[in-house]
Amino acid sequence: MEFRRRTLIVWGLLITLSLLVAACGTAPTPAPAAPAEQEAAAQPAAEEPAAEEPAAEEAAAVEEPAEEAAPASGKLEVFSWWTSGGEAAALDALFKSFNDSNPDVEIVNATVAGGGGSAARAVLQTRLAGGDPPDTWQVHPGFELIGQYVEPEFVAPVTDLYKEEGWLDVVPQTLVDMQSVDNDVYLVTVGVHRGNGFWYNKKLLEENGITVNETMSVDEFFEIAETLKAAGVTPLCVGDSGIWANAELFENTLLGVLGPEGYQGLWDGSVAFDSPEVKQAMEVYGRMLTYINDDHSALSWDQAVKALIEGRCAFNSMGDWAYGEFVNAGLEDNVDFGWVSHPGTDGSFMIVADGFVLANGAPNEEATKDWLRTVGSKEAQEAFNPLKGSICARTDCDRAKFGPYHNWSMDSFSADALVPTVVHGAAAPADFQQALNDAVTIFVVDQDVEAFAVALTQASQMSGIAP
């Protein structure tokens, strides 16, 4: 409960502190200064070694960092669930950045397919319980990081890296707080996704005489959906072979109906899951499900995005990792595809951040720390995020290296109300997250609002969310 209260306070602060990101390019990472004094002391020692013994000791001290900076070697196992086309391309960009400075390290790409880590986390937990950790793995900050990995002592702190690399000067303090316990940091964040995206096939809509404005209300979506349905076009693509994708559709709909303040109230206990406004959101969600593709349960999230790309449907509600699929397919922003906030959520930013940890007892600790240095670097984040769809976790990335969507997302991050995702582990404990997935699975079939509300109310009480 203490961590939940601390997390909720952090999310409130995030709305204000996120303005730091708007200043991309204005907070350069401090470069380490040359040790001029040590060089000056070392020179006389070289000329008069017998007479200047203290200086010789200083010279020896200067040489020690060079030994510590020797390139790492051996194998480095990187565990993640980035297997779709856009995700794999972005991960490869990180691998290339790492190997440029660590050519003697062999990367073991231990990916497990399944969007949102739906399959990967179960595999990882089995390995951790058996004392067989990978060197590093992908983690979301918040409850997922703290509850699943920090408290059981599966990960080691990386506070020293933050200090050595100057990251405390370029990573928003609230992001640091979300991945810290007792003043120790446990995660190096590589990117920040916007979870409440609503993507559309621009040419398909134009063919049907539909223009999308800069924002979209729930009623506007239903009007467009009826027009598309009458024309024989599937309005909304969903790929929920991993049920989390449909849970994300519900999460975004909750935000759209309740607004950011009401949505935040779900996680501090001030808004009940059986309240009239939540039931209204459930009804809106149920109506949205009447416009989805018939084969939704057979598709993964990225296959649903592919269906959108191919013109087999018009819209897709998904985080901006979907953007990576558009890039991987060679599509152009605002030409082949467009985006708005999920209906009703304009003015809100659903945060889904990604990072990597240092395993407690990592098989190759030296290489893992070098990997984390890469992940946290400006250069690697500028290479990774344009391919992934996310924005930098640092405040000093060059906006000119990012396209129209990313700049729109950066503006949203700096100006809009920031809210935590439950589907991706930030807003609530893992047991509630699982209960939500289970309840959504049932609701997709029966659309029983009362049963849905009861299930989530009970889950919120059991997980400690409700008072």
C-alpha cells in the first residue's frame, strides 16, 4: 500500500514535471572533464621519479580508470518481447549501438513473442525462480518493476550508473522516482510510449468520403463507424489473441469516458469500479466491440495493425508501438496513415515506458552495465525511438531527428494530463492486471456490464486498490 500511495503521488507530480520533455535539445549531458590537475602532477613524476614519489602514485591512480574501461567480452543475454517487425528493427538499433563500442561481446537475443510481455513474463518468472536469470530484461516502471523484481531482490540498483553518466540531469525526476526505492534506481528507461493512440488508414477513409479532425469524440467515432459499416468496411481492427490488446481498448475507453481525473480516481480508490460513470464506459466499450473484425481472436496486435495497413479495416486503438509497424512497412506520416487520441481522450497521455534492468547476480555484469550505458545514451535513444514509435526518456534528444508523429507525441507529453497504464503494469499490482484480463475475456463474449463491474470491484478490493 505504501508503494501504491507513493506511486499515485508520483503520477500527480508527473503532470507538472513532464514539461521538461518539451525542451528536447536544451539539456545537454555533461561531458566528463579531462583530469588536468592529474596530468600536471604526473608530468614531473615522469621526469624525476625518485624525487617525486607522491606524484608517481597520482600517475598510477590516473592509469586505473583506463583498466576499468577495457571493453567487455563474453556473452550478454538480453530478454524482451520485442519480436514484431517494428519492434525487432528498433531492438536491432540498440544492439548495433552496443556492439559499436563492445565488439567483443556476443549478444544473445532472448526474445519471447507475445505483445505486452503476455508470454514473456511467465517465462522470465520461471527462470528467476529457478536461479537462472538473463543478464538484463525489459521492464515497465511502476508496480511491475517494484513488485515483481525489486522487492523479491531479482534486480540490483543502477544508481551509480545514473551518477556516472549524468542521467539525473537529463531524465525527468518523476520517471526516476517511478523506478526507485529508498533512493536507489533500478531501471534504465529507453523510451516513453503514448498508449492512447487511435490510428487510421488515411486513404481508405478518403475513399469513403470521411475526414478525421484533430480530435475525435466518442459520438463522432460511432457516426463514422456506422458510415463505414454501411459501406461494407470494418470500422475497428482488434487483434486480441493476447487479450491485453482488448484490455487496452477498454483502458483507453475508460479514460475517454471518465477523463483523466476520474480515471486516476480508479487507482486511488476515490472512484469505484461499479460507479455509474464506469458502467457507462463499459457500455461504450461494449458498443465499440460491435464494430470490430470477426477474426479478432485469431490475430495478434501487430497483425491487426497489418490489417489496417492493408485496408481491411479503418481504425485501430493501440499504443504508438503501432507506429513502428507503419515505419517497417515503408508508410509515410499523414500520407498513408493518420492518428488522433482515442475517442474522448484528447488532452491526456497514457504513459507506457520501457527500460532494462541489471540482474542481481548477472552472469556477465560488466557487459550488462555497458548495455545499460548504451540504453541510456542520447545516441542510442535517438536511433531506437524513431523506429519504435516512442519518444526519448531523456530531455536532450534532437527533435529534428523525429518525424511528425513523434513531435506531436512530444508536444502531448509536455502539455497533457499524464496518466498511468494498468494494462502495462504501472497503475496497479499484477493480480489486478490479471483479473482485468480475465474479466475482459468474459465481457468480449457476453457483454454483461453488471458482471463486469462486479468482477473489477472485487479485484480492486482484493488487490488493495479500493479502500
